[in-house]
Amino acid sequence: MKINMIVMILVITIVGLTGCTINVPVKTNTLETQDKNRNNTAPQVIQSENSNQNSSKSSQPTSPPSGTEESYSELNKQQLIQQVKQLAIEGKTINSDGFSLGSSRDEINKQWGTEDEEDVNQMYYENRKAYFVLKNDKVVELYSSDEKLQDITEQEVQKALGKPDQVGQYEDGNELIYKAGDNSIAFIFGSRIEILVISS
């Protein structure tokens, strides 16, 4: 009886010890190893993703994907056309500086100097690509043939501003006319592209 009891206690003890020795450390080590592996690999994965993103970002300006330059250019033209219309609402053109409809000859001469061609009703500044029409010594029309305008097309103007209020046709091109507040703006497509701002 005593021998059976001792044998049973030994068997239970051995089984218990064997289970602890085999199972517990293996499970603990496996979990710890997996945790360590996760902790070690996670930052590497994030870092490599960020590295790829950073390298692609830095390479974009130098080598944009196909069509990107064109879309940037298109966006810039749309913004330019909107800016031109906003200035027309204020009675100005893209390169008229602070001058607008109603400005006087003296004001313009004082800031820009004498015009290239002297005329009672006109002021023309070739280097500024600006032209003023006057009535009673006040500006009633502003023209601009600024270099920024030379790449825009009729289609781009209509895309930005919609259908024109009026269309003029000439031998050397077309004219798209839009209301701009109390004024009107005409985009003139001829040998050069010009804009005209005039009081309605």
C-alpha cells in the first residue's frame, strides 16, 4: 500500500515536472520570440515604407509621371484666366500694376514715364506690353498682351469661364467677351493674344 502511494506520488511528480519542463518554457520562449520578432520587424517595415514614400516624393519634381507636367500647366492656366477675370472686375489688367479704368495720364506718366507713342487718346508701353485708351484724359480701355497670356487657348478660356456672353470673329482670329462685374473683358486671339478691359 505504501509502495503504491509512493509510486503514484512519483509518477504524478514526474509527469508534472515533465509537463512544466517541456511545455511552459517552449510556449514562453515561442511567444517571447514572436513578440521580439514583431517588435524588431515593425519599425523596419514602417521605415522602409517611409523611405519609399520619401524617395518617390523627392523624385517627383525631377521626374514627374507621364502627364503630370501637362496637368500642372493646365491648372496654372485655369488659375491665370480666373485671375485675369478677377482683375477685370476691379477694372485692371494682369500687368497694369495699380492703374485701372479711370486712372489719369499724369498718374501713369508719373510712375511709368512717358509712353512710347505720344497720342492724345492713347498710351502705349511696348516693354510692359500694356496699352491704354483715354477719354478726357482718363483711362476708358486697358489692353494687355503680357507674355503669360500667349499660351492660353480659346478652349481653356471657355473651360475656366464658361460660354462667352459674346463672340467676335475677325480675319486673323476670334474674340471671346465676358461680363466682369460692371466691366467687360475680351480675350482676343489674333497674331498675339490680348485681353481688353472696358467699362460696360
